Amino acid sequence: MPVQQFRRLWILHITRSVIVLLSMSIAGCGVVLSTATVSDPQSILRAIKTNSDQVTLEIFQVRIPGDNKQLLDEVWQASDEQRLDLEVRNQLISNGFRAGVISGALPDAVARSLNLQSEMPEEEIERVITGENAAPKIVRRVVQLKRREHATIQASELQEQAHVLLNSENGLQGRTYEQVQGVYSLQAESVPGQKVAIEITPELQFGDLKNRYTGSDNGVLMMTTSRERKVFDQLKLSLDLSSGEFLVISGISESSSSLGSAFHDSRQSGAVAQKLVLIRLLQVPQSEILADAAL
């Protein structure tokens, strides 16, 4: 075979081998790329969606000394008690409760007095614990609730005994409770207009802790350790809150032995204080218009 022809055959062989290797390499890269390909390139840039039926609430519990009536007056001057149903409002008042809505930010004087940002000056390094300050004056809590989900607000400390007078359509009735605590049962759900519908029901939990069976939304019996409950449905608060609004609940001063007193009177080392419960909408539900536009 002539040398020139041999060279041509050798070059042709080398060329074919290179083409085969390149084809295999390209095919291999194609497999790797196909496994890493994202079907929707923009999906990794989207924010995680929150549940549309979930709302976030901020709950403050504030102890105000009983002799600071000026502060309590400022709170109620800023509150709109007409937002509550008239019949429920009368029932609340007759049982030692007071409730209203503060729209927008709290008045400056009230915010400074409540000192919601910080209970102590930052420069104070040491603090002497006494009976007066052993229990925090301000407690803040954030809860997220789905529709039909309950949260509890422990309005009062656990009391060994309380004699409570209840004013109802059957007249004035009294009962003594042992190992009793005032608790609010809270429900919330988003409603049209970027608002939240609040339902808050007072109840007394009393007696010894026992294992009890309770039902769930799924119809399944669950065993929990709890006390007996006396629920006051006739005093249930139902209203809508917008962003920035506070629902304020307290007792009425000088209404001892009332149900409101059992919930909101606080005694530390003999000093009497009034406990306020403030509930604010922290996260506004997504606008229906924006939700439709995003589809």
C-alpha cells in the first residue's frame, strides 16, 4: 500500500474516533443537564405562600396599678366601645367587664405609660426582685391561628378560691370555685376587606387537673389533662379588626366578686392592680384583589 494512501486511511480512522468520542461526550453532558433542568426557572425566585386562612395576632397583657386611674381613663377615652353589640356590651358591664377598640396607634401618653418597648432602661444592669415586680408588668405573645383553631389567654393567675357573682337573665347568682383561673378562648379568621373576625369567650377553669376526653374537628376523642370549665357564651365578643386596631378588655374597678374581677384583678404582695388584655392584628390577610391578580 502506498504511503500516501496509508496516511489518508490513518487520518480518516483518527477523525472517526474523535467524532465518536465527541458524540459520547455531548450525549453524556446532555444527560447531566437534563436532570438539573428546572421546569419553571422563575419558581425558585417566588416567595413561599402563606396559608390564606391563617392570621397572626399580637397579644399584650398589662398590669396597671390600681391607684393609676388616670392611665385607665386615658385608655377608655381612646377606645370606641360602640363597636360591640349593645346587648353584649350591657351583659359585660353588668358582670364587671369593659371592652372597646382603639383604632390606629395607641395615644402617646398611653404608649409611654405602658412602656411596650421595654420594661427596664437599658443602662440598668442589676435589678432587685420584689413582690411588686416579680410578675412581669407586660407580657407579649404572638399567635398564628387557622380557621376554627383555638388559642387561650390566661387572664388571671391561678387562685385557690374565688366567690363569683354572675348577673344573668335569671338574676344574680353566686358560686364559689376552688383552684380557679380566668381564661379567654380566642378564635380568629380572615374576612373580606383585609380584616379579621375575632371571637373571644370568657371561661373559668377550676378544680383539680384530671385526664379528660375531648372531641376534635375530625370527630376523634383525645385525652388531655385539664380542669373543669364553665363557659360564658352570653359574654362572647364578636367583631372585626383591621390592621393597627387594638381590642382592649379589662375589668371594672371596684366591682369585687364580679366575674370581671375574677379575670382582671391582680394582687401582688397586697397591692391591687388591673390587668388589661390588648389584641392587635399583626399580619393583614392577603387582599382578594391582589390574590386574583396573582393567579
